[in-house]
Amino acid sequence: MTYRAPVKDMLFVMKELAGIDAVAQLPGFDDAGYETAQAVLEESAKLNEGVVAPLNVDGDVQPSWFKDGEVTATPGFKEAFQQYTQGGWQGLHHPTDFGGQGLPKLIHAACQEMVNAANLSFALCPLLTDGAIEALLTAGTDEQKSTYLPKLIDGTWTGTMNLTEPQAGSDLSMVRSRAEPLPDGTYKIFGTKIFITWGEHDMAENIVHLVLARVTGAPEGVKGISLFIVPKFLLNSDGSIGARNDVHCVSIEHKMGIKASPTAVLQYGDNGGAIGYLVGEENRGLEYMFVMMNAARFGVGVQGLAVADRAYQRAVAYARDRVQSRPVDGSMKTAAPIIHHPDVRRMLMTMRAYTEGCRAMALVGAAAYDAAHHHPDAQARAENQAVYEFLVPLIKGYSTEMSLEVTSLGVQVHGGMGFIEETGAAQHYRDAKILTIYEGTTAIQANDLVGRKTSRDGGRVAKAMAAQIEATEGELLQQGSDAARAMAQRLAAARRAFLDVVDFVVSESKSNPNAVFAGSVNYLMLAGNLVAGWQMGRALLAAQVRLAADDDTEFMKAKIVTARFYADHILSKVPGLRDSIVEGAAGVTEMALEAF
Amino acid sequence: MTYRAPVKDMLFVMKELAGIDAVAQLPGFDDAGYETAQAVLEESAKLNEGVVAPLNVDGDVQPSWFKDGEVTATPGFKEAFQQYTQGGWQGLHHPTDFGGQGLPKLIHAACQEMVNAANLSFALCPLLTDGAIEALLTAGTDEQKSTYLPKLIDGTWTGTMNLTEPQAGSDLSMVRSRAEPLPDGTYKIFGTKIFITWGEHDMAENIVHLVLARVTGAPEGVKGISLFIVPKFLLNSDGSIGARNDVHCVSIEHKMGIKASPTAVLQYGDNGGAIGYLVGEENRGLEYMFVMMNAARFGVGVQGLAVADRAYQRAVAYARDRVQSRPVDGSMKTAAPIIHHPDVRRMLMTMRAYTEGCRAMALVGAAAYDAAHHHPDAQARAENQAVYEFLVPLIKGYSTEMSLEVTSLGVQVHGGMGFIEETGAAQHYRDAKILTIYEGTTAIQANDLVGRKTSRDGGRVAKAMAAQIEATEGELLQQGSDAARAMAQRLAAARRAFLDVVDFVVSESKSNPNAVFAGSVNYLMLAGNLVAGWQMGRALLAAQVRLAADDDTEFMKAKIVTARFYADHILSKVPGLRDSIVEGAAGVTEMALEAF
């Protein structure tokens, strides 16, 4: 089963929904229009289809391997990573000053989907390196930037994020790793970090760990956490690789999925202290880490839609091939490929509609990020930033939750064969389950949506989005096709439900936090469902226009049917979610603790 | 983590919802009332908690093992199986004539939940043996019964169901295995069967395969399939174990879950033909197999709620233990066990409410089965049989689909630890995925619900159930507590949605089968949700009565909260499903085949 990158759908979304023409007008993105996107996506497709995707099963069967403090990646990964970085993919959206290509996040996000669809485990290495790059760009000194960024961007080195400790997972206030200041301005780092993705491996010359720790005497809680660079190998004064730093991998985890991606336990300072370099100011580490985390959360959302698309493609291939039973409508007198059966189609359409909706939401979010960072007008930057920040928990939370349903359907389409590991469908199901957990569980995303993104501004951004959705409903009604009317009706019901929930969240957050947080994940699912559905509504409108112009009619017809499916089968869940949130808190909060 | 059998909830359901007192009035069940149930359940709990449950992880880490045609079960399984069968558990509900205990299915179903919650892989062996026993009871000759049943019931031998072939999965019309009649009335069997659960192992002296095959010259399709007994070892005339029959295990599958349960490829007749004995009449094999399958489908539904309960118990234990973050309501000044956080409670309540609802539905179904087989009045038998048959696809389909969501939430509650295999949550997630597939996928259950169970009688049974639900709504309104009114409102909305769908299914099945089957799985999910929710509504009423009488108040309060949660968070999904079914067919059926 070969992965086929959905270049056509990506370009459609970029052009019709995410506004790549407008992105190309932004200062610094002059050459980053549709044609560039097309050329870049086709190159990316070639590499990921041909080199990265074929290693996906290998990584599952022969995971990275720990021995004596060292981790050996799955055979083939190191060479593929060299091709990936030498092709410039690590630096695609990073600044040209440090060797990057300086392309918009919009284009990068599409390429990011491809490498993740090809191989989630592999793609985690560049994803974490991106996080380290973002943090250094935000808070690093000029010297730190010039020392680390070129090597991270060209793939000579990779990066990691070291947050979690055994007692500090979602709750980073409990971080205990410590940093002792040395007279030369560096620090000695001590502590244990767990769940460090690609925390040790043999694919790069050096690994740049970005580590949260407390400086001696720092305040308790989140306000006493600082961020440090702790390279695996120290650097000589000429920048060449020097002595081994005192950070060591003591084990890697035995996981249900993404087995090729080593999840390391790192021990800092067992032999006198690991040398660390402060990033930015002391005690502001969490703030900088959030920069990495927001990039990473967007990336994990893209992982969700990526694995969903891979599962979809595999299921379609099987459904075309597997012959079983006659169609229920009597249209064939012999057993048919199962793709003829309505329930198999329902499953495939569910997989497809979720994936396309989430892809559109992610790319629209990426375009907002580009405008937030590159728009000449400060007001426009601020507005786009607010939209982007509202979308990040939806992209992360909704796209990954839907990936669980989609990869489960992927197994289901295969019937009994889906449960047999050699078929490959099961790997996607196992791999996907981490996505709703790492970089902040769905509940953590939902807390962010409720707190920072909805309550804090009194629902302003949420309501502005609802107004835009209402405008789309008007356009759909005006367009008037059956599909457009169905979409308008579902969007309207979902938007009204959303507004009820926003009012509930805004009015009750302070006075009745347990009730609000009892519904927070449902709110996230409702909002993600609506926003992705809104993009499908906009896609439907664009497809109707291009269909009328006889432009790629088969693609446009499929887009319209998919949008309609989204409306009737996915958006239709939204009113029920509203009821659970607004009327359902008692069932969550009233159980006596001992009664569980 | 120890499994604790939910004896109290089982007894509550038996008494208040499934009517064990009425079951004990049925001829043949004189001693099978509440007290017996209590004693039996407590014994069952002891065995499953103490002996079977501790082997669950062992079976995952050290699956059954194939070598040279023989399969060795996970260490400890053979001894546990001896304890299980010597305790009389295999024969619990089978006739006393053949060494069984002759207890009602109602009591058996509760014990069946326990052994499955303890260890799905282990429990499959008795589950398949049950199927073989049922088939022989239905269609075996007296000689076949006296030869095989005592040994199957006392666990000296085990049974299997041999349906699937590489080209014949859901579509049994494509079975190609063949049976050549011999002059002595026996047959020579040839062919390949796949996915044969416990098809080869070392836990019993002999394995009695029940095999579908075509007699030479039989008609094409399902009407030419016969059922045969093919023992692994032939029997000498004195009934002792004789020569090895020509059926051999050539491999076992490498599966995502239930790894301790060997899934065999069996080769029949490679050395001249396996000796087989016809069961019942030629060409009526599928009919007999459906007897086995209905028992097995009910059993798989019970597996769904069993694994859900095990996942729930594990998640509760973790949530009580894991300390992380302060409660959002400011009620504690330090980090708290995560069970204090509203979203963790929402997840636990979801797991609990689904499990309790499905347990109640299954036990109510079991009681209907008992009345269908033991009621002195023919009319009452027929009515109960119709109810039982309506419920089987819901018990199988809905309980297993919900188990996917519940086991996923089980991982989610554990956060990153859930993805680490050693924690144990991941095993339930992997194990559960087979449940929506084997013994008929959810789509096959839905076809059954649409065709045999709804269209065929013009929705009579469905509508009669809706009328009973409406009566429960009336009682709830009369009871008048907040929880009862919330339940009444959700039940009413769900019942109206159900009736819309039943009308749609009945009126469109012939004229527009694609539209009906596009919504068949959603119909199954809707109906399962409603019927389980109805049981939760009845449970709420019973709990209110007992609460008023100061009877076990903590349990009754918890039941009421759980029922309310079910109403507001699960029943609330039903109206959206109605929309998808009645208004959503176009999105499923209009996609061009090439466009997928």
C-alpha cells in the first residue's frame, strides 16, 4: 500500500479557503504563491511517498532500540532523515537568515501533513526540532541563534522538548529538575525527564535538549521555571563537537504505537551536572516553552489529520479490492467489491469528511499565523493572532480526537483482516492514540479554549467567528443547491448551539467552574466540529463555482458530496453536544467520590 | 490492579430490571432465584478475580505459541481452564441431562461478564464451546449429544466454530470447503478455514470443530451449506480418544489484541480427508450455525461491556492515585488526585454509564431468552423470543462499539502512561477492537436489525418497545425528581427519533435499500443507545424507590447520578443520529466510485 499525498485537495484548500494569493502579498512571501506551493508540494510528495512512507511498517516491526545508553533508529531512518534535511525540508518555514527557506506556514503545514501521513514516528523528529528552533528564535541570544539554528535547520543536529517529569505531566508547576548557577554564567542541570521524544538517537551528530528546570532559590510553582539549552555534546570554541555532556538516556518506553520514535527517560547530572545555557530570562521558561508548544500543538493536530488520511487511503484500497456479498439494491448479480456496500461507503465518507474538514481548518489556521506574523498592519496582525490562537486548541484537540474514530473505522473496513497486524490498518489505530495525549491532552486543550481563548475576551473572537459562519450560511442559501441548503441548515443549527455554549462558558466560568469544565472537552469538540464544518461549507461554495465553470468537475462534485456528508453526519452531532454542555453538568459533578 | 466483579450492580439489575423473581417462577428454574444468583455470582467473582484476571497481562506478553502444528497456551491458562471447568462454569446454563447446572441465561450472562472482564482471551474458549453445545443441542442426534455434550460441558473437550474462509467472511455463500459422502454415512472434509478461535491448543484432550462445508453436488449459495462435526481426534467405539483426524493447524495469526487466544488457520483433508459427521440435515447448516452464532453474538456483546468495566475500574484506580494540578473550583490549595478534575469525572462517568446501560440491556435480554425458552405459555414464549431477537444485534453491536470509546477513554484517563504497555490500559484498547468485527461486524448486526428484526414485521416489535419506553417516561415524570425529569425528557426525544427511523426503515427498505442501509449502523447505534438508556431510566426509578426506603443509599444515589449522566450525555446523541439516518443518505450514496 503506497501513500499518495493529497496534493490536489491541499492546493484547492490553499487557493479557495486559506487564501494563498493573499499570503503571497504579505511582505517576505513574494515568491510564495500558488505556483510555488504547487512545486513545493509536488517535491514533498515525491520524497514522502517514495522514501519516508515505505519505512512506516519497518518502524513498527523493528522499533528504535536501546542498549547501553544509546538508541539506534530503525534501519533506513537515518538515511531517510538525511534526504529529508538535505532537501531543505526541516528549514522550509524557518528564516533564511539561518539557512531556512522562509516559506509561509501555510505551505509548511501541507508538507508537514505529508511527512506525518507517510510516517508519524519519523516525522516526530523534525516536529520536535521545529519546536526547539521556535523557542530559540523567540528567546535565544544572537550567539545562541547563530550557534544552534543553522545546524538545527540543516539537520546536522536535532532538538527536543524536556518538560515532563514523573510527578509533573499536565501540571508543570511540579517540575523539580534544578539548575545551579555557575560563575561563568552557565548552569549545572540535575533531574530526570521522561517521555522525551527522540530524546536519544543516532540520526544526527548532536541533540539540542531544551529543558525546563528551577534555578536554585527560584519561586515555587510555574513562576520559578527557567528554560535551558542542554546539548548532548558540548561545543568547542570553534563550534565543533566537544565533550559529552552529563545527560544520558537510561531507557526508552515500550509503547502501543509510534514505536520507531524513541521515547526516552533522560537523566541529567548523575555525574556532576549537565552544563546548560539559560534561554532568555530566568523564571520565564514556561512562557518560552509555550512558544514551542503552540507550534508543536499545531503540528500534532496535523498529525491527526495525516494519520486519518493514511488510514482512509488504506481502507479505500482494501474496499476496492475485497469482494464480498451482492449489493443490497440488486444492481449486481454477483458478489461485489465491498466499496459498493452502503455501510462501507458511510465509513469511508466519514473518514474522508473528517479528514478534509480538519485539513481545511489547519491550513486556514496556518494562513492566519502567516498574517499574524507578516501582515504590515498591526491591527490585522493582532486579529489574525487571536484567530490563530483560538484555532490551535481546535486543530490539536478536534483533529486528533477525530483521528481515533477514523483509524478505528479504518480497521473496521478491513473486517477481520484489520485486526491482523500484517495488514497495516491496526498500526494507524495504535499510533493515533498518543495524539490526544501528548503536547497537552484534549482536556488541556479544552482548558485553554475555555480559559485563555473564550472567557478571557468575553467570547469576542468566538462570536466574531460565528458571525462569519452566519455569512457563509447566507451564501449557501443563495447558492441554493440541495447540498448547499443542507449545509446552511446544519451550520445554522450548529452555530446557534455554539453561541449558547459560548454564553454559558463566559457567564459561568467564574461562578460555576466545575460545570464549565465538566463540558470543556465537549465544547472543544463542538467548536472544532463547527469550524471544520464551516470550512467544508466554504469549500462547497467554491466547488459549486468551479463546477459551474467546468473546472475539474469530478473533483468538485466529490467535494460537494463530501461537504454534504459532513453536514448531515458530523455537523448534525453539534446540537446534542450543546445539550450535554449546557444541561449536563449535574451528571458529571454530583457523583460522590467514593462511589466511583 | 485487581479486577473486582460488580456483583452488587448485577444483582440490582437482575432484581429490579430483568425480573429474576419472575424467571425463578418459570418451569425448571425453581431454585434459580435471587439467593441462588447471589451465591453463584459470589463464587464466580472469587474464581475470576483470583485465578483468571491475574493471567490477563501474561496472555498479552506471552501469547499462545505455534510450533509444528501445535499450539501451546500461555502458561497458567491450562490450569485456570481446569479450575473453571471443574467448578462447573462451562455447564452453568446447559441442561442437567448432560451434566450442566441448568441455570437461567440471566445468571450465566452475569458470570460470562466476569470471566470476560477478567480475561477476554481466556473467556473465548468457553464462549466458543458454548456455541458448539448450542448447535448440538439444536440439531444433533441423540448419539451425537450423548457422545459430545458431556465432555464439552465438563471441559474435557472444547468446541470451535469454523465458518470463515479466505474468500468467505461476512459472505458465507462463498464457502468452498467440501464434504464427500462415504458409504458408512460419514463424510470426508476438505478445505481451509481461517480465523478459528481456539482452533488449536493444549488445554483440552480433544477439540470438537463444527464446520461449514458443501456436500458434493449441493446447490450454490447459502442453501447448499451443511454443518459437520469434525473432532481433532476420532473416537474409538468405547468413546476413548482414537486416531488423529486429518485437520491440522498450519499457523496462527499475529493480532493487535486478544493475543492469548490462538486464531488458527485450519487445513482440512490434506492427507486424504478429515472424517466429519453431519449435524442435522444436509444443506441446513447455516440455519444451525445461526443458533451458535446468536449465542455467540450475545456473548460478544457481553465481552464489550466486560472489557469496558475492566477499563473503567483501571481508570478509576489510576485517577484516585495520580496527583496532578489543583481543582478548578479552588476547593484545594494543593495538587489533587485527578479524579477531582471535572473532565476526568466526565470520562469516568461516560465509561460507567455506558457500561451500566449495556449491562442492564444484556441482562434484560437474557431474561427474555429464559422466558422464550421456559415460559409455559406459547404466546409469551413467542413474544419473548421476538424481544430477544430484536435485542441481540443491539447487545452485540452497541455494546461492542461503546467498548471502543470506553477503552479509549481508559487510556486517556492515564495520560501518557496509558500509551505505555506496562500500564495495562492499552491492552484493553487493543483487545476491544476485535469485538466490533467477529461474530458479524457491526454492519452485519445492523443488516440483521434492519431486515429480520424491523422490516420483516413492519416495525411491530420496535414500536411495542417504544410504547413501553413511553410508559417509563410517564413513571419518571410522576416520580418528579430533577434526575427523573431529565431522563424523561431525553427518553421522549430519543423515542420520537427512534420511531421516525423505524418508519423510515419500514417504508423505504424495499424501494430505496441504499438509503436505508446507508443509515443501518446509525440505526443500530440509535436503538442500542435508546434501549440501554431506557434501562437506565428504569434503574433510576427503582433506585428512587429504594433510596426513599433508606436501602443502600450510597449505591442508589450513584445509580441515579449515573442514569442522569446517561440521559444528558449519551441519550442526547440520539436526535442527531435520527437526522443522519433520515436526512443523510445522499451524502453516503452520491459519491462516484472512482472519486474515493
